Amino acid sequence: MRIALFITCVNDLLYPATGQAVVRILERLGHTVEFPSGQTCCGQMHANSGYPDQARELARRFVATFDPYPAIVAPSGSCVAMVRDAYPRLLPSAAPVAARTYELSELLVDVLQVTDVGASFPHRVTYHPTCHGLRTLRLGDRPLRLLRQVRGLQLVDLPEATECCGFGGTFAVKNADVSAAMLADKCTAITATGAEFVAAADNSCLAHIGGGLSRRGSPVRPVHYAEILGAQA
């Protein structure tokens, strides 16, 4: 299958290894991955901050950039949620492209119908289901099904897993005290698992969690689950 990679702003600027991992996974499975150079921000921050006109223009650009592709994948639950949930309301003509935009686990499990991607990661890992993936995309156990097939990986349950980490984009800035309290609870739960790594579907949330873990001297390291799936012995 010919698949377009929508890398998202956070990954492009701060976590390029995540996008590289997505390419490795899909090429390992025999698919062709292309990176349309015209892509920009999906407009999530604009829409969430009260600038729908600017978000709509970015939606138009997304459609023009990705319309030629039969499938679009992004390693970000929040950005895919923006495209699939918000675009059809902002720009009704975006609906067809939005419908074929997938978070990585959706593409692998639902479209490509694979759970074993040939990965190896001999570490103890816990998984945090980020809010957009959990509540908007309803990813369910798709990421967990993929992680359970990784050779050598020991997956441990995260207490109160469905509780928000407190990031929420601008929420962490506008409601810093509440965000910090939520983060403290999440870091306590993660540390209690004894995991070496905490995985998630959004690097923005992992950056927030990673900062909290680092400040308390925890050895647990944040990692996008795509990087685990991309790893091999």
C-alpha cells in the first residue's frame, strides 16, 4: 500500500526518531511510505485556542497535500483526532481525507490487519493511553495488542491508566497547578509499576510525563510506542 506519513509538529521538531520508526515498521511490512513536503501543522492549537478561521486554512492545506493518498498515518493520537473529529466540522469537504487518516495502531491493526511487526525490545514497559486516543479515537487495546507481540517485552499494567497526565496542550499553561497535581499522580503510578519505560501514542504527553519523572529522579524513561515497534535485535 502507498501510505503518506503525516509527521506532526511535535515529532518533526523534537522527536524525529518517532517518524523514522513509523517508516521502518511500514517498510518492513512491505509498504511504500511517502512524506509529502507540503504538510504543515494540523491546526489543533489554533482551533483549541479560539482561532477557527486559521485552523480552517490549515485544514484546507492538509486536504490539498494528502488527498492523493489512499491512507495517511500519524504517530499522534491528538493530531489524528483533530483531523478526524474536528476537520469535518470546520471544513465539510475535508471529510473523505479525514476518514482515511489513521493513528499508527489503527492502520496496523484495522487496515493492514497485523499485530506482530517483527519487533524486539527486551525491557519492562508500561503503557499510558493518552486522552485523545482513549476518548476521541477510541483506540482501545490496539496499542497493547501490538506491544504484546514484541519479543522480549514485559508489559505491566499501569494503575489508574485512564487518568489524564495533566498536559492537555494549553491546559498545562493555563491551569498549571491543576496540571502539576495530575502529573504527580501519573508519575507516582508509573513509578509504582517498576517499569523501565513508559510508552504512549503522543510525544507531547510523554514530554510532560518525562519532565515530571526526571524532576523526581525516577529512572523510568518515556518512549513513543512506535519506537518500540520499530526496534529489532
